[in-house]
Amino acid sequence: MQPEDYRPLVSIVVPVLRDTRELAGLLDAMRADRLDARIEVVVVNGDAADRSLAPLRQGAAMVRWIDSEPGRGRQMNAGARVASGRWLLFLHADGRLAHGWLEALAAAADRPDVDGGAFRFTLASEHWAARIIERGVAIRTRWLRLPYGDQAIFVRREWFETLGGYRPLDLMEDVDFMWRLGRGGRLWFPPVPVRVSARRWERDGWLRRTALNLALLVLYLVGVGPERLARWYYGTRPAAPDRRASSIGVP
């Protein structure tokens, strides 16, 4: 039994919006890993009317469930407000952290040169293009210091609060957050992989998806607003079910 003032090492915050199947797989993986007392899990649902999560809520006692307004930045902020961990780790429902991630954060807890970071991006695909995309992401992360949200961004709680959390942007909320964190904080990118679903690349085409999102990043960096980028990315202002892809996750 933990003391009343006990704080877990890590709070995993998972924003979802009509992601029932992906979330079910993630929770199954967490059960298989036998989460220990150093971890708490907060799932933030952006659609309170979505009843498909009801069976998952009943079968996942280790999860704290909350509802919020849709929008990944808003959802992650809502999860952070109720989380109690010393580290906040933002994980997408289709992401799977490899063994060693918790040990990495436990070691970083005593390192004054680490305020936040992200894990090594890998795609759940055997396609040759997946390996090229992974190399491109590694280069972007190393040289631009700009990991995306699907790399499982982590940050010390005090730094998250200092920055005011994520901004409620229509797109690029993860890039904006890491840019601000990197300006004042010290970033670390451990070699532990996070494995991400390749469904968007398989659906849209490897070259087309990569080229589109690379163009969006360049446009954002030269000053095009997130609202305009979101319109281009989604075609029109997205309906709620499509907002789950607000982090583009390519080099």
C-alpha cells in the first residue's frame, strides 16, 4: 500500500477520439507488461457521446478515464491536469513503447541535463519505405530537435506547467510544444523505440503521405498558420472523428 502523498514516476496520458480499436490494443499491451506502481494511465476521450469505449472502461481498472473537448492539445492538457506523475508522457493510442522506456525515465529523473524528450520512431511495417521514413525522422529529431507527438513526448511536470502546456492549435501542437520546450529546456532522445501504426501511409500511399506532411512542416516553420494548414491537411475543416490524426508523424 502506497502512502497518501505518493506520486508515481510517470503519468501516461492517452488522448483518443473514436480510437476504440487502437486503444483496446494499447490497453492489452499494457496489461501484458504488468504496469507497476510507478505508472499511472490517464485516457482522455474527446467525444463524450462515443459509447464504444464503455466495455474498455469496465475492463481497465488501472486507467483513469476523463472526457474533454476535442482537439489533441486540449485533451492532453486535460489529462495533465488530473495526472500526478513526476514525468508526463503523451502516448498516442496506436503507439507501443518498447521495453526499457520506464528504466530510461527512471534514470533521467536524477539527471539535471534532461527536462524532456521523445523516443525513437519506428513504423509497424516491413515495407522498405518505412525504413527510409524512420531514418528521416531520426535526422529531423537529431538536427532540428523537433520530435512529433507519435514519438511519445515526455516532459518533467514542472516544465510542462512552466510552458503552460500545449496550445490549442488545429495542427502542429506537438511541434509548437517541443519548439518551446527546446528553447529553454534540455532535451534527450533515448534510443528506446516507440512503434507506431503505419495505417495512414498504407492508406494514402507512402510517397504521397510523406511528401504532404513534409510540406506542411516546412510551411509551418516559415509562418503559415496552423488553422490554414489544418484546412489543407484535412481538405475541409475536419469532422470530429478525423481529428485523431492531428499529429502528422513523418520526417
